[in-house]
Amino acid sequence: MLLQVQKEQIIEGLQKAASIIPAKSGAAYLRSLWLKAEGDSLTVLATDANIEFTGRYDAKVDDPGMVGVNGRNFVDLVRRLPEGELRLRLDDKSGAFVVEQGRRNYRLPVSDVTWFQPLAEFPGDKAVVWSGDFFQEALDKTLFCVSDDEASDALSCLYMRPNGKAQGGIDICGLNGHQFALMTFTHDDLAAHLPEEGILLQKKYVGELRKWLGEDEIELDFTDKRLFVRTGNGKECISLPRAGYVYPDYTAFLSRLETPEASVLSVDRKECLNALDRIAIFNTDVDRCTCFDLSATELLLSAQGQDTGSAAEPLEVSYTGSLKRIIFPTRSMMDILTHYQSPQLSLTLTGEEGPCGIAGENDPGYTVLLMPMKMAQQDYYSEDAQE
């Protein structure tokens, strides 16, 4: 094996590959980057036994071949070298993998090529072209609501399905039991290609996909077992395993937002977010909530803690409804508000214990639901109470 390649052409792909492989744990073949030289390209392959990455880059190949090297060490070395041509070769006498740049010379031990297990190939027969940055935005707006608990089965997964409400309509959503995020958009080709039951992807894998996406166009395809995403030029591909759980029917609690008894609160997003940020100082590990006291033109936010004191902030709002008070977890509400762009948000309140739906004009197709909390009335200790 012998080839020449420019560092600047492969370093970004090497770093993407290295982010997938385990650093220390796992079998040696999983900690390896597999380098395949053939034709006029160098192919980089990596897997952690679940996520799979393939990248193909221009190279001058004098002697084709394949080798596995310790992924982290090799990428760290290339990253620290200056830009310019690299000469990569397998030393037949010593069996070492040699990296040369000018008079610089480095030798790395190799992994047995028989350990390599072929990665799944991009199907391509029904590939759908999509915007990488839009897909990334959809993940940003929904993934934070997916449960981190892998034991929660479907709730630890991102869900994508054709919604059937409009031609080409698609839902991407996440649910963790107390909050739910839904991004709805239109893509005729993707809606036609998705199975009616949708696809589930575990959060821990989608996080890597989200980092890999960029502004360029992508191609998306899937099989019964995997989702594939490929760059528009076809040079890089990442694939994730599909989960086999059944996702809960979320249309039931979404329909509650449309009941005529629902109350509607219109609030300035930044003002509310800043007020909650100050009120959070007065939350404790036991009392992590903010009370929303509602009237036609004013929202009073308040919180109290036995060791922290109390806080109250009024906000000018527009409100219609019969609900007088509702209580939300402070940090959860703050996190949700940061995912919106709209200056003004509409909160649909379905009751003291019913879901609250949040939407904004500048965030079309985007809705987040948050469940309120109960808070028991607390009496504070004082010296007067002892007398």
C-alpha cells in the first residue's frame, strides 16, 4: 500500500471518523480507522458497531491496499502536522504503517486486516435530496425533548413519520414524558419514501449525525435496519441503526390544545426568559418551579425557597381564559423558550394539570408542549412562630 494525499483534503473527514470510534474501550477493530487505497482515492472507514462512517477523498495511489490503524493516534498525528502532502505506506518488512511528510517519519502499529467487517453501503435506489441545515435545525428543535434514559425505549428515540394531514407533510418529534417537541414541514419525496409507521432513531446516535450535518445538500435513504445520510457530492456517508419500538400516539394530547375551554397567554419571549433566569436563583433542589399567576393584562411570575428567599416579577401580557394560576418547572420552560426565534409567543393552557402548548409566528410548524407541576403550599420557619 502506497499513496500520496493532501492533509487539508482528509483532515476534516478523519476527525469525523475519529469522533465515532471509542477512545479506549471496546474491541481493537472498533478503535481502528480502516484506510483503503484504490483507484484515485483514499477511503476512510470507521464504526463503533452501531454508527458507521465512510469517507472517500482524492489521492494518488501507487500501490492499492488496505490497513487498519489506531484511529485516535493517527488522527491526532495528522491534525498536528502542517498542511501539505502526506505519504502513507505499509512497510512490508516491519509491518508498520508509515506516515511521511518531507523528512518527517512516523511509524504506527497496524490492526489485522482480517478483523475488518464490511460496512453497510448507501442504498441509493430511492435516495431523497434534502437541505442539511434544515435537517440540523429540525434536530436542534426536537432532540432536547427526547429522553436521555435508554431504558425508556421509544421515548429515548427521535421519531420521524409522514403525518398524512397534508400532501408531503412530515413530523419530527421527541418526547420524554413531561415535554414534547414537534417540527412539522413539507417534503413530497421524503414523505413518499418514509414508511407509514415512521422511523425511530436513538438519541445517542442522532447526536453524532447532528454534528456531522452542515449547510450543504444531503441525500437520505434507509433500509429496514438503518438510516443513511450522504453528502450531496457522494464522498461521505454516515448511517445509524433504526430502533424497533412503537412510538406513543401523540395526537391525543395535541388535540387538547384545540379545545374551546383552553386559555391563551401571549408573552414577550425575551422578557419572560430574562425574568425566569432571575427567578431561577430562588429555586432549590426541592422547589424548582415558577408560579404563573394570570390576569387579562399581567402575568406575575414568582418563586420561593426556604433557604433562598422569594422573588416576584410582573410582565405585561395579553391573556384570555378562566385559569388563574399554573406552575411550571423553571429550567424546563427556559430551555424551551431558547429554541424559539419569535419575539412573541402564544401559550395555550389546557388546565392546571393539562399540557401547555407553545408556538410563535416566526417558528412555523413548531410546537413544544410542557406539562405543569403541582406545588404544595409551604410555611416558612420564623422566630415568631416559636413564641
